[in-house]
Amino acid sequence: VLSLCCEACKKVIFHVPSELEADTLIGRVDLKECLQSAEFISSSDGNFKILEDGSVYTTSAISLSAEKKTFTILLKDIQEHVEKKIHVSLVEEEKKKTRHARDTVLKRTKRRWGPIPSVMIENSLGPFPLQIQQVQSDTAQNYTIYYSASGPGIDQDPKGLFYIERETGNIFATRAVDREQYPSFQIICFATTPDGYSPEIPLVHTIRIEDDNDNSPYFTQDVFEFSVPENSKPGVMVGQLFAEDKDEPYTLHTALKYRIVSQNPPVPQVFSLHGDTGVISVSSPQLDRELVSRYTLLVEVRDMAGQPFGLCTTGTAVIKIEDTNDNAPSFKQMQYETRVEENRVNVEILRVSVVDLDELGSPGSGAVYEIIRGNDDQSFEITTDKNTNEGILCVVKGLDYESAKQRTLVIAVNNEAPYMLAPHSQQLSQSTSSVTVHVMDVDEGPVFKPCRLRLDVKECEDIGTNIGRYIAEDPETGNSEGICYRIPPGQCNWINIDEKSGEVRTVKVLDRDIGEMRRGQCNITVLAIDRNGKTGTGTIQVFIQPGNKNYPRILKTDYIMCRDRKPICLTAQDDDESPYSAPFVYRITDRSLASSWKITRHNDNSVYLSPKGDIPFGTYDIPVSVTDKGGKVGENRIRVNFCDCVTPTECDGRPRQLSEGTVTVGLWAILAMILGSLLLLLILITICGCCGSGVMHRHVTDDCANHNLIISNTEAPGEEVMDHNIIPLQNTCDQGGYGIKTGDQQTFEVVKGRGHTLESVKGGGHQTLGSVKEGGGQAMMDTCRYSYSEWHNFTHPRLGEKVHLCRQDEEQKHSEDYLLSYNYEGKGSLAGSVGCCSDQHEEEALDFLDQLEPKFRTLAETCIKR
């Protein structure tokens, strides 16, 4: 029985004019909000039609006689068997008055030029020509009007179906029309005067063909084929019939009804057909494939909602009953007997068969056998022959006659598919059968115990090491007398076995890092042969256990440490596997170096090496021992070059090179400059000695100030000079020196100052220019003599040492102590240049030195700090 649920979803109100023409859109209803999947949409009032998108149209001209008109939209879901209703109300809209009653506006209206669409009945019998409409223009009161028309049915296919009278505007049909071929026509009507003037715009006029029930419904298939499992419950859907009707949709002409005319076989009646949807369902629980496997239904579809005067067509539906596993298999015999020789393996010993009423070849009849008792040692196995559905019993492990002369098995059978019993039926029972297996005695060969022996051998054992013993026994006697052993050729040759005793010894040094031993395992088959030539086999599994054969070593041993004393990371590596590798233990073995260097742990493989405190620059050779987890110690020597550098690249052993644009002075040039300086110094000291032989009063001019202030570099762009290589300086007040200039804004200061400042080298007082001015000639002479003696004692041994080092140094590193490069820094000092002191005239005194400006004081303070 098909039950439908019908309920009202919502109510929709449309405000429309009092007069509605045919094919007028009234509004749109949201159908999905009411029913998501509506397969059937209809209207309770034939004057309205509803499209699939919810649009509501009039099918004919309507006049709202009452205040409102109501109708219902019916929605059906055939799959879910649900019906919904939407109530629609049409309310006449109020006319809006924009003027008062006294404000009368006269407006000329056209009476007949815009008629409502014409309607012509399909397959009309005439008489022809048949007048269907008249168009008329009100300009005919003032003009002579001629009417004409064009479009489908007039001057387009189908031509000559309609025509319009020239003087009256009457439209006539000349013959009957098939709505299924031409549902409507749109023609264009014209109104013109005899001279061709058109007082009216062209009129588009619709001629709708009203449907006649002239088409019988028909099924979409000649034969519908369905299937349903046996023992299905009532109400289960079998399938759905589909029929169509070419008449106008959503009318009684296409309202179809289905019914079952007959069923074969007729008894029992097990199916029902829903009249509106065409859904076939199970109506009785008596579907049994073993009784009836196929049903044939003669079905009918009729339009006009199934009324007797409706047109109808019949069709055929074939329903196949699918098999379900509702019959249990059963053995043909309850007991079986068979024989097998002992030690036979993978041999078939018995075939058993069953009976099953289910469909042959289906999962419901496929047998699945199992041994449910007597096979604790898994010596037997039973499988299914897919071709015959028989059970094949095999021996998969050799049976021992001495242990058991007879074995009894119990086997059971089931189906591949689970059981699906009919309603109110009893539970099916499992069929079983017993099998007796008689074991036959035969002469056996030796048997290894165990059949698979595992031997663990440490890596790098000596050749000939005894690693175990593997023997076999005669099952008849239970001892190993008279049995000899050998290993067949073609296997891994790591070990051999003693022919008499069965002792296993190594024939190679087992190393997991060599060739075939990398996988660390080898399976070797061993033969045991008794006096009668019977053979037994066994397997030895040799496993190489990792050993501690490698020393841990530090990967990198040479390092450079700069003045920031950044710790060095030492990382060790051990080719052994765990537990003979990491974590490592590091230790400095030299006690003297251990007091100045320390090791800090980083992780299992690495440590940090750093000095404990301040140590001198130089190269340190530090012995470090690394001990792995297995206790093996590796000795390493770490070479650390502790260098006075900022980056390690400055101490990589290569000669330093000045940047582009600088000057490189050779060794002999340095020696020549030093010797020249000494010679010039001796000349100055000699002159000072001569000056001290008598009382000399010297007037110090301000020109002396010019040469006491030597420009060592220009921090802002300087003045142009004539010679770009050498700048000579005048010798005034016993001061000698020269400057070398090469390139742009670069000066090397070779000889600096005069003898009066030597006390600062000695560590004594400081003599200023003011004291020279006040002291007079004798004081100056004594100072010059004192300065020569002190200078000679201080510089002679040091200059000799420097000259010796310069000769030994091919890389000219020591020359950098004498030649200092001053580069142009781009922007001048805030204090300006000290060259202003040289602008004083010769006749001026040196009083300006007592009132120095701030920019010179900055230079003086800098010199004092040095």
C-alpha cells in the first residue's frame, strides 16, 4: 500500500488587476522552499498553469468577479511519496487616484487595435475559413484604413494557414492545426491608408492553439526490466514505470494513471503499482526464488486522470527475483576415511562435496570449508575448488607415524555470503562431517632439532672459531649415530660444519663492512645423511653482531682562533654501530695544556674547545683523546693557531696585500729609509753640539712653529703640491725630516719630531716650545747633548733588531711597524685643519703658542694621550 503525506506548506497572495489576459505572468512562487525535489507540479484551477521555476501564468482571459480568487498548487515527490500544497490568493489591486474628482482629464483610447490573444481549437472541424479574431483601428473614423498581416501561418511556414480581410480586419483560419506541431503563432498586423501612411504602430498578435486530447500516452520503454531480492519485505520499491503524453502539459490530457492489468504467474499477487507515480513495490513477503524466479506484469497507462474515456496504452514489466543465501549447504556424507604416508607434504588426500539449493555460482551457494577440530598442529588444510565447489583436504606438514598412527578431523561448511533468512523462518544450522586419516609408516631420514638454528657471531672473530653445534637424529632410533653432515655448495661460505660431530666453525673473518656481509645475515642449508642414504635438511641462520673495531676520530684537526677567542667545535666520528659509537668522551691528555685549555660538552658527538684565560698568541698542538661508548680510545692532535686577527682569513698563512690604490714598500727600501734617518739624525746631533760650544742667544721665529707642526695626513681635501712623490721640508731649529706622498691624499711619516721630545721616550718630563723660548742657548745645548746620548742608547739596539728581522722576513710584515698608511677619509674634521699655524710670518714671535685655538688643542691632547 503506497501512503502519501499531503500537507499545506504556505499561503501566497498576489495583487493583480481585475482583468487578466491569457498567458499573463501573475507572479512567482518559491517551490523549493516548500518541497526541495518536486517531480510533479499541477494547479487545481485550469485557468492557471505553473512552470518548474514557480512562475504562475493565466491560460485564458480572467475577470475577477469577486474580491479575490483562490486556487491550489499541488507538489509531489514520487521517490519519497510526499505531497505538498501551496494556497494562492489573487486580490484585486486598488486603483491609485492621482487627481481629484473635479480634475477631469480627457484621453483618447484605442478600442480594438490591441485585442486579447486569439484562441483556436486544435483539430477544429470548421467550417473553413473560420473567423478567429478581428483587429480594428479607431483611426478608421477619420481615414480609409486597409489591414494586412505577416508572420508564421501567413507568409511564413506554414504558409496560408491564416489571412486577414483588407477592409474589415477579420482574421480567418483556412484549415485545422496540430497543437503538438504548432502550439501558437505570433503575427504582425498593420493598419495603413491608401497612400501608404501608417497611423498605427504595428500590432503583435498571438494566436494560441488550444489542446485537444488527440494523443495517447506511451511508455518510454517497450519492456521494463527490474530485479528484487527474494524474501524482500512488503513496501520495498522494485522499480518505476515512465510514460509520456504529447498533449499539453499540466492538463487533464496529460494527467496519467498507471495500473497492473495482469501478473504471470498469477498466484500469489506479490506486487502493487502506484497509480500516479508508476512505482512498483513488493506487496507480499512470499518472494522465493527457489519457487518462482521471474514475474511478468502487463501494465496500463491512461490519461484524463484514469477516467474511462481517457486514452490508454499497455506495456510489459519483467521482474527477476535475485537469489539470497537462505539455504545452508549440507555434506553429502557424514563420515569420510583416507590414508597418507608419513612425512608427505603438500599432498591432496581427500575431496568432499555439499548440496546447496541456492543459485549455482552465486555467493549464496559458494562453499567455504574449515577444520573445526583435530588440527591443533596445523598439519592439515582444506580449500575450495571454485569449479566444482568441492572441498580439497591436504597435508601441509609431514605426519609422524611414531607419534600418531591415526588422525580424526571434523570439518564444517558455510557459504561465502551471509545468511538472509525469510521472515518468521527458523535459524539455519551448520553442517559438519568427520574425516579419519590413517598414517602409513615409511623409512625416514634424519631430522634436525631444531629445524632452524640461529647462531650469533661477533664481528671480526678469528678464523676457525667454534660458534655452535648442529646435529640431527634418526626418528627410528632416536640417536645421532652414523649420521654425517655437510653443507651443499653454492651457498654463502662463511662457516663450515664438521662431518662427524656437527660442530660449526667460521672460515672467514666476519666483517659487516665487507661485500655480502653488509646485511649481517646468512641462511645456510645443512644436510644430514644416515647409513641408508636417507637425507634430512636443516637451516643455520648466521647473524653477525656489531663489534667495536673502529677508533673514534675527530674529523677536522686544524683551526684558527682570533682574538675574540670564539670556542672551536670538535666533532668526532665512529664507523661502528650502537652501542659502540656515540656518545663520546673527550679529554685533553697533556696536563700543561689542560691547565690552559678546556673542553665543554655540546652534544653526544661534539664538544667546544676554548682557552681558560688569557694566553699568548701562537700555535698550540693539543692532544685530545676520544672514547666511544664501548671504551675504545682514539688519539687525535688538534692544531690551533691563536692569532691576533679579527677574521680567520687574516691568519691563513698568505702574504698580506694592501687594498687597491695603496703603496707597497720593499725590504731594501725600508732599510734605506732607516739608515737615511739615522744618518740625518747624526748630522742634527752634530750641529746641536757645535751650537753648544759658546753662549748662543737664539731668537725663535714663528717659522719654527711651521716646522714643529708637521702635517701627517689630510682629513679634508688638501692643497695642491708641485711634486707628487716627495715633499721636502725646510730644516729649521735642528729638525730634519721628509714626507713621501704616493697616490691620492696618502702620506707616509718616516721621521717625526725633534730631539726636544726624547724625554717622553725615557719616561721623564716633557719639554715644550715655551721652555725653549725662555731657556736660552746653553739650556738648549745641554738638552741637545743629553738628547743625543739618550737617543743613541735607546735606538741603537732596537734599530739593529728591526733591521735583522726585516732581513729574515720575506713577507715584509715588520715593515708595517715603520710605514703607516694614512688614507683620505672623505670628510674633514670638525676642528678644521692645523695648517693655519703655518700661516704666521717669520718676524712674528711665538706668543701665539700660549693662546692656541681649540682646533690645535684637540691635536695636542691627542698627542699627550699617546
